[in-house]
Amino acid sequence: MADDLPIVLALLLVTVAGTATVLTRDPVRQVFALAGLGLALALLFAVLQAPDVALSQLAVGTALTPLMVLLSVRKVRRKARSERREEHE
Amino acid sequence: MTAAQLLPVLVAGPLLGAAVLVATGRWLPRYVADVFGAVVAGAASALALGVLVATAHRPAAVEWVGGWRPRHGTGVGIVLVGDGIGLGLAAVVSVLVVTVLVYSWRFFDDPPPHQAGAFPALILAFQAAMCGFTLTGDLFNAFVFFELMGVVAYALTGYRVDEARAVQGALTFGFLNSLGGYSLLLGVGLLYAHTGELGLAQLGAHLDAAPDGSGTLVKAAFVLVATGFLVKAAAVPFHFWLPDAHTVAPTPVCMLLSGAMVQLGVYGVARLYWTVFAGSGALPEAAVHRALLALGVLTAVTGALLCWLQRHVKRLLAFSTIAHTGLFLVTLAVLTPEAVAGTALYVLGHAGIKAALFACAGILVDRFGNVDEQELHGRGVRLRPVGVLFTVGGLALAGLPPFGTGLGKALSEEAAGGWLTVLFVAVSAATGGAVLRVAGGVFFGLGSPPAEEDRPHAAGRHRAGGEEQHEDAETTGADEPEETRERVTRAPDTMVVAAAALLAAGLAVGCVPPLWSAVSRAADSFTDHSGYAMAVLYSTGQHLTHSPAPHWSPAGVTLGLLSTVLAACGAWAALRTVPSGVRPRWSLPLRRLHSGHVGDYVACVVAGLTLLAALVW
Amino acid sequence: MNGWLAAACALLLVGFLPTLLAMCTGSVRRRVLAQNLATVLAALALLLLSQGWARSSYTDMALVLAVLGPVGTLIYERLLGEELRADRPSRRVTRTMTVLSVAPVPVVVVPVCVAATPGRTTLKLLFIAGLLVAGSALCTRALTTPPGGDGSHG
Amino acid sequence: MSILPYLVAGWLFLAGCYGLATSRNLIHAVGSLAVCQASTYVLLLAVGYRRGGTAPVFSDIRPGSRPVVDPVVQALTLTDVVVGATLTALLLALVVQVSKRHGTVDPDELRELRG
Amino acid sequence: MSLRVRMVVLAVGLLGLAAMLVAAFRKLPGFGGSWHPYGQRAVETALGRHTSNVIASINFDQRAFDTMGEQAILFGAVLGTVVILRTTRDERRVEPEPARVPAPLRRYALAVLPVTLLTGLYVVAHGQVSPGGGFQGGVVAATALHLLYIAVDYRALQRVRSVPLFTLADAAGEAGYPLLGLGVLMTGASFLENVLPYGTLGTLSSGGTVPVLNAAIGLEVAAAVVVLLAQFLDQAIVIESEDGEQGAGSVGDGDGRRGEGGAA
């Protein structure tokens, strides 16, 4: 059982982060939960002895996914803002 | 080099073509890119047909990619299996892709900057995905091509990005299909854990050898994997993406989605059942029969009702595809070689006819910028050739002999038998009748035009927010942006020729007896669970006793004529009444279900998973 | 289960889990700071784990994380600059966060270096430690400098 | 313990579906879909794990010196991670266009394609 | 569907699904078991081919066909994103504004850029020997380039990032797989058969065609990620709609746009 402790811990982390990702409704805040999920998954992959998968999860989850999501959020917000301004005019 | 060795080329060739198109897209003029795409697709279809003919009377062509042939029935590689049904579907897909590329020569004035070849490149990647999916004998590999098909199809569906509805439909499509893909992958995980294998033949062999007692695991795996395929096949309640995607996708893409991709979902379920689960005691035949039959009937009825209620012509055709998918599933539920042969011929005929109908609808879009049945009333009179093609397509869809759809319907009725005959006749009549109604109203000006005030307020419809929210809202076909460079004044020859050729192909399916016997042989080996495993793992062919070749039976012809007459009468009756713009109250819950809301659709898919599980258990 | 793995578990439980919770709750500022700390702690946990399993090739994971972690933080800083600038933490928070993210690095890396067979692995470990210290310290500072400190938008 | 990892995979799938179905923001929905996908990673790798095993990467250990975990599921998961990242990109691109054309990314306010 | 109905449908679905999954999981072989027949075969096969990273051997040799599909997914998704995020008729491109990034940040990012790039290349190069490979390294290398946007501004990134060139590299990497496969086929062997000498276990040139395919995928992934991010960055920074979606610099910092009125 003690040998499985790292795995249990990593599973706990993944569960927490995954649940938080779903429950965080604001996309900007969700990015952080998603990044946390990425890190937790990478740790889980590492303790499951899958360094190759952990590496690709780190490569994708640390910078690439947050960058894409944040750029989308930025575009979406700008659009919403300009729509609001149009309405005010 | 043997014929089998060429199987991977059916996937690699189009992919290479796509890469070349993207690499040179900056410098290529539009038409060169289009011609190149058509040539590559044409070469692939020639290859598929060639291998199909070369291996027609021999056991299936089996190719272990990378030369990883198994020893003593175990291996590490991926296998491609070019048996009659799989390779035949690959050939159909490839030929359809060529037609679509020819059809779309006049399309899209707005290629992405410096990417003249983007559209043909995406189509070629789509072709590669579909061919890979039909040929592969490995479950995870099937998932890969499932996802490739999806990714390319979302992009193609959303191709006209300046259209509000296009991007929304593509996004719905993306969400639901991805969810289906993950369900599929979970199922693959369960199967791998249980058997330690990924190849279909190995999985089947393992389940035969060591059936798990209660069957819980096997059933769950079947449900999860089949859900993935059924999402692709647009079976109710997994179908919600299909009408939305077809309403908004460019017409050539609709032709591919409805003509081939949806049927590949049905193919996936059938392939999965016969190669993996058919021999294992854990998944009783009765359970699979029950599940497919229930979903099939539900799908057919829902599709037919909603098809009849539509006024957006492409959406109408989309629901008719759903209705026919339901019929395919009902037939497959019989789980006999005859049923598979009937379904295969039905799918073949349907591919030609449905693609031709979409092609005609596309001409309407280009001519009038509108595919709304009521708005276009009588305006298509001058497009007489198109009108004739559309009418013939409607008759064929209703099951008129000697079209391939008629033959497929007749054989399916024979296989399914009993009260299901009523279902086949009714659904064919409803879908064919809806098409004939459109044909009569739009192309021949029959019946009375809708009252003026019922015309939709075209201006207000396209901006969300400003529009009043009617509970009874429906999707109209007004304000459809043309897909050609400029609004065409007459139907372009390439388009009409493509539509006519597709109809002719649909007709040929019902008139060429050698094809029937070939399909019958293919169906025999398709349903041969142990034969597949022997051919794949030990390269030994077994001699099968072939079931007699299918043919037109008097009963089939009569029922085909009956449903055609019913369709014509229904269309005539509908045209005689003045369209009131109000649709029957009983249809409200059904229509409200199609709310365009991703959340609703996801909830339905999850509930559908549970439904399927309940049916299988 | 050896000492290294026990240490990794302790780090995950006492260090990473609270940081993860901080990442998933609260203001954007808090989340960014927590994210920065989380990458450092995860990288250290990976180092401990690879030592615990005696797999030197696993250190590549920590290497990639040490390289990309600060990049991620800088992306947040760049794209959420407005929100972050409106809500700068106090100097005390800055100092605490810097200490929290820098201090564990030598605590973990030095013993691992001592235990590992000297050679290329040691160099790699030191390199990772350098990246972690520089990256996290700098990111913490960038995230917490008062508005006058950067001149974006003049 | 013997089914805990599988349960976590199942939980992630259900949670992701819940998030998708109740989402009020399409970007959030894309994130929820990523959670669904995470469940497939967890399931696959959990299936391939072997107690006491190590990764079958023989750069720093001798082949045969230690038991190894199943590499096949790792290769599958690797493919899956790539699929997930690209899918996220494509869906986000579509969300960006939805926001441009509809002025909103709230699925409740997208009132087209009904009936 | 009203929200209430949707929640009921969803609850039924989730409960049923949960019940089915739990029932199935209970029948799975227990976690951590030692029975992995396919895995064992894969390990033996990889060692037979002198590839020390068995995962790389599966990805690029034993199940190389999967990876060809995976690569096509990436390629298709990037092409799809290019198509979907193209500049439409009602949009225009504006010059991005220069951004002023704090000096220490800029120095750090510029110093880390080559380190990140080298790390990426290192991870690609060692793919068939130690953990890593074309995909992981390709993403890291592509991320490195975007430090220019973080450290300096979008204009700096635009100067070194020629989208046509990277599109070409993307297509070349994508073509590498089918080309190699077809080339091998011409020699009479099977598609994608590993025909090169296997080399010595544990060296960079071991594994026959594995390093070649690994490099092809590294090239494709790096180029594809750059092209992909270019679409998103363009959308967020330089593309705006004609009907006055301006708000220069209102979100984030620098990189706002120099609309007609607000030329800096």
C-alpha cells in the first residue's frame, strides 16, 4: 500500500484539479485550473511511469494551451466590449 | 508488390496530396489546386477499384503495415483489411470525393489568403481518414481515423466563417463528435484491459477464448465503443449535430457527410460487432438485436417526422439522412448476412441519391441565395433540368425500382420482415414525399405560394439578440450566402453533370446483377466472425458457403412502387393545402428538443449512453 | 518506498496540494502567483521522484518544466496584465512568495546532487536548479512590481 | 485501491460531461471537454500500470533488470494528448468565430438552428 | 429544452453512466497487475530493433501507422484553424503597437529563448533513446519562439516568424511520413517497413527509420504549433472587424492596435 502512496496522491490532485476546472465558470480563472490539471496530470503520468506522456502533457499544458485559451478570451472580450460600445452609442 | 501491399496507399496518397497542396498553395492558382486535388482523389479511387476487382474472387487482402506479420496469432502491428465491404466503402468514398471536387470547381470565391489549396487539401485529408477508417483492422487505429475524420469535418463545416450559423453548427458538431470519440476511447481502454489486445481480430479471438462470466465488462465496452460510432452515424439520440452541420456546411461537404461519413458510423458498429463481439457468449445476439432495433426505429421515425416538417431544403435532406440511418440500423439488427447485403446495397444507392439531392440543393443556393422551400416557391421553374434531377432523386429516395435505394429497401424489408415492412414503407414515403413536395413547389410551381405575411423576416433573422424568441422558432433557409464566385444565372454544367452522374450511379446499383452477387459474397465474409480472425491472423482463407445472390422480388418491387405512390400522394396533398406557416402542435416537443443548444445536446448524448446500456443489458 | 519517494509525497501533500487549491480559487493575482509556485514545486517533486526510482532519464521532465514554467507565468503576466496591475500585492506578499519559491530549490537539489552519481546528471541537476531559481524569482518580481515599475503603455 | 484509478477516470468523464452540459460560456465548455479527455488518459495509463514497474526506456537501465510497465498504452496516450491539444485549438478557433458572428459566447443566447 | 428538463435528462444520463462504469471497473483486472501481453511483446520487439525507448519504437515503428494518422490530425487541425481564422472580407489587419516590457523581464526572456530552443531540440534528438521525442520537443521549440512576443512585442515575433515558411515546413514534415512509406513500398517491402540498419542500442542513430520519422514529426509539430499560434495571435492582435471593433490597448498591454485615430 505504501508503494502506491504517490499514485494515490497524484490521483487526488487530478481529481481536485479536474473538478475545479469544470466548476470554474469564468474562462480566465478556468485557465489556471486547467493549467493545474495539466501539472497534476503530468505528475500522475510520472508516478505511473510514463515519462514520455508526462513530457508531452507538460509541453502542451504549461504554455501552449493557456496561451491559446487566453488569446481566445482576449479576442472574445474585445468583441464583446466593442458590441457594448456600439449599443451605448 | 501485391495488391494487399497497396492498401496503405489509399490513406497515404491523399495525405501526401494534401501536404503538397498546402506546401504549394501560396503559388498555385485556384484551378490548378482544384484539378490537382481531383487527380489525386481520382488516382486513389482508381487504385481502390483496382484492388477491389483484383481481389474480388479471392480472400480479403490483408496487409500488416510495416511488415509486422503476426506469428502464432500474436503480433505488434496494425493490420489493414481490404475485404469486400471495407474496400468497397473505401472505393465509394473515393469516387464520391472525386465527384465532389468536380462539383465544387465553381465554389468559394474566398479561399484563405495564400492558401488556394485549402479546400481540396481538407477534402483529401477527409478522404484519407474515411479510407483509413474503412480499411483498418485495429480498434485504436480506427479511433485515430475517427478523430481525423472529425477534425477535418468540423473545419469543412465551418468553412464559410462569415456566416453566423456556419460556425455555430460546426462547433456543435465538434463538441458532440469529440465526446463520442472519448467514449469510444474509454471503451478501447476497457477492452484493452480485459484482453490485452487492440486488433479487432485479436480482440475477438480473445473474447472467444476467455469469455468473462457476467459479461458486464464486455457489455460496457460495447456500449462505450458503439456510442462513439453511433454519434458519427447520427442515430437518435446522438444525432443532434447532423441537422445543424448539414444546414450550414457548404454543399459539397454535405454531400460527403451525408453520402459517406454518416454511413461509416453504421459500418463501424457492424464491423465492431462481427469481428469482436459476435463469437463471445458475453454479448448475446438478442441484446444487440434489441439495442439496434430500438435505436433504429427511434431514429427512423424521428428523422422522417422532422424531415417532413422542414422548410430549409438542406435541413430537410439532413433529416432524411437520419431517417435512412435508422432504416440501416433496423436492418442490421437482424444480424444476418442477408441483412448486411441489403444494408450495403441500400447504403450504396443512398450515397448516390443523397449526394445528388444535395448537389441540386446547392444549385439552388447558388442561383437564388436561398434554400427556403416557401420563399422559393415557383422560382425554380427555369432550372428545369435541375428540377427533373431533384424529382427523380425524390422518387428514388422513396424506393422506386429499379434504383439502388429501391433494391436496398426491398432486401432490407425481406431481411427485417414483419411489422417493420410498414416502417420501411412509411419512412421512405415520408422522406421521398418531402423531397417531392419541395420539387413540386420550387421547380414546378405546383400548389399555391405561401401567404405574404408568413415569409420570414430575412433581415432580423441573422443577428442573435435582436430577434424575438419564439418558442416555435424554426430554421428557415432564407439569406443563404452563395457559394460560387458570383450568383450564377444558369446552373453550371459541372454541377448538373455531377448531380446527374450521382443519380445514374444510384440507378446503376439497382440494375447490375454482378454487383449484387459481389455484395452478397462480401456480406457473407463480413459476417464470418472466425473467418475474419483466420484471414487476418493466420492468412488462411476458409471456404464459405455463399448465400444466394440477392435480386428483385415481386414483393419488393410492389412495396417500392407502393411507397413511391404514397410519397407522391403525400407531396401532392401537401402542395394542395395552402401553407399556413403554422406547424402541427404535436410536433412542438420534438422540435423544441432541437434547440441548437450544446448543453441540451450533450445531456441527450449522455442520456443516450444510458439508454443504450439499458438496451444491451 | 524509500526516503526520496517519501519526501516527494510529503512535498506533494504539504506543498503542491495547497498551491493547487490556491490556483483554483480566489483572485486572478493569487492564481498567477500560485501557478508560478506550483510549477517550481512540481519540478522539484519530479526530481525527487526520479531520484527515488533511480532513473536519471526522468530528470528530463523536470528540465522541460523548469524551462516552460516561467514561460507560462510570463504568458499570464503578458495577457492578463491589466487585471494583474489593478491588484498588486503588498511587499510582504512579494517577499514571502519569493522565499517560498526559491528556498525549496536548494533544499531539494543539493541532496539529490549529492546522492546522484557525479557527472552529466549533476550538471543537468544544477542547470535545472539555476533555471528554477532564476525563473521563479524573476517571475514573482515581475508579477508583484508596483505599476510604476513597468512602463507598459507609457 | 485496485479500482481507485479507474474510478478517478470515470469521475473525470462525468464531471466533464456535466461541465459541458451546464456551460454558460463556450470557452469554458472547451475546457470541460479537456477534462473529459483527461479521463481517457487516466484510464489508459492506469490499465497499463504494473506495480513495481518502471518505464521501458532503456537509456539508463539494463533491459531485463527491472519489471516494466506496459508501453503500448503510453504510446496510445501520447497520440491522445496530441489529439486533445489540436482539438482544443480547432474548437477555440470556432468559438472565436462564434463570438465574432453572434456577439456572444453564451450557448443560451445562440438562437439559431432550431427545429 | 428548458434548463430544468436538461438537468433531469443529464442527471439520468450521468447516473446511468456512472452505474455502468462502476460495474465495468469492478470487473477489470486489478490496478497494477503484471499481465500485459501486448506490452511485453512490444518491449521484446523494440529491443530486437535496437530502440531503447520502447514508446518511441511503438510510435514510430510498430504502430507507425497510428502516428501517421495522429500527424494528419495535427496537420488537418492546423489547416482547419488557418481556414477558420482567416481574415474575412469585413475585417482588416492593423499594425500592432510596440509594447514596453520591463527590462529584467525582457532580459530574462531573451536569455531563456535559446535555452528553451535547445531544450526542445535536445528532447527531439533523444526521442528514440530516452523519454521525449518529436512531439514533445517540437512543442517546446515552438514555444521558445513565442518568447519573442512575451519579451519584446508582436512585431519582433512577426519579423522572425515567416508563416509561409513554417507552413511549408509543416507540409514537409507531414509529407515525410507518406513519402518514406511509399519509398519503402517501392523497394518491395511493406509500407513504412523499417528497412534501415538498426544501429547500436542506446545511440542516437539506433532504431532504423525511427529517428527519421521522429525528426519528421518534430519538424511538423514545431512548424504546426507556430502556424497555429500565429492564427490566434493574429486574431487577438492584428485583425479587427471593419465596423469599429477597436479598443486599442484596452485589454492587456502593448500590442493593441493603431486604429486610424490612434496612431502612436
